[in-house]
Amino acid sequence: MESVQSYTWALCTLCKDVTRSNFHLVSLSLPVLSELIHHSDETVLLDICWVLQHLSNDRSVTRIQTILDALNNTGVRRLVALLEHTYFMVHITAVAILRNLSWGGTYCQLLIDNNLLPCLSTFLLVDSSKCWPEHTIDDVCWIFSHISLVGSAHLNQLLIGNGIIPRLMRLLNNASSPGTTRRFLRAISNMILHGSMEQIKYLVNRGCVTPLLSYLKKDPNVEKDLLFVFERVSLLARKE
């Protein structure tokens, strides 16, 4: 056990300064990480999570693809399951990794296929959420935003069906960063732009639209989206 802990600690220390130029050297350890992510020791597991966070912080498609290929579906599912881990530091570090892996929406479907939304929904119910650091709340909103970028009514329905929206809204009551709220509302905007009328009605009934419109009015970069959002919400009102 001590040798494994020493190995993961050394690797974690090494990966703190990983760059694009030396990533290929550190990536040689990924097959071992894909095995150790299933380890039961909390110290080993936390070090592995920190390594994966450091390696994925670049968020380039090539690097993320390399990490996902090494983890394969079994490793990805285990990583997602760490959202429900009992050790506080493990599950908030897992959120940071998933934020990186979902970046830009390219691999969101892969994460969703490996149980991301049910585990994220459970994560959002944890009572200790009141003690979560601001960056963890922000990471959750980033994941939500990346999924919404895909622009799929099917994914919208999965977000709704897993109870993500009201739980995120409750979580945001403890958020102090305007950026965190902005990411959440931008994701709601994406859901409205690409959602069905029933999905828009759900968002309206949940109280998402009023703060969204206030946000869109303050952001000059989303004027076009503002018109589409108004149009879609107005269409729903006329049908009602």
C-alpha cells in the first residue's frame, strides 16, 4: 500500500507542472491511472483525481481524447460514480475533472452514456452543498453549460428528467460569483433556443426565464439570442 501511495503522490507532484510539450511523457502513466481509479484507498484515489485534473486542465480536444481513450468506458463510469463518493475532497475533485472533460460539449454524450446525469443529480442533493467552495458550484454550472451547448432537445429532456434544474437553482442561492449565475442562465438560454414548447414551459414554470431575460439585457454580446429567446417564450404564451 505504501508503495502505491508513494507512486501516486510522486505522479501528482509531477503533473502539477505538465505542459503541452511534456504531456506525452506523463500520458504514459494513463493506463496505470485507469486501473488505480478503482482503488479503495482514499489517499490513493484523491491523488489519482488530482493527476487527472492536472492532465485535463489544458482542455484541448486532443488531450481529452487521450485521457478518455485510456480510461475507456469502465474508467469513465468509475470517474462519474466518484460524484457520489463519501470523501468530500474526492467528489469535488471529480466535479473539476468532469468540467474539463465536458469542455465545449464534444464529449458530453459519452459522459451522459456513462451515468453522468443521475450521479450529478445525486451530487446536487448532498446536504454538504452549503459548504461547497465557490469553484465547485462554478464547476457544476460549467458542466450544465457544456451539455446545453450541444443544442439537443433530447439532452434537454434528460436534464429535466433527472431533476437537474431545480437542484441547480437551489445551489445557486449559495453562490456569490456573478460568473457562476451567468453560466447557469446562459445554459437556460441554450435550452430555450433548442428546446420543445413543453420544455420551455417547464423552464418558465420553474422561474428560470425572468432572471434570464434580465441577464440577457445586460450582455451586449447576446442580442441575437435575446430576440430568439423572446420569440420562443412569446410563442409559448400565445399558445397558452
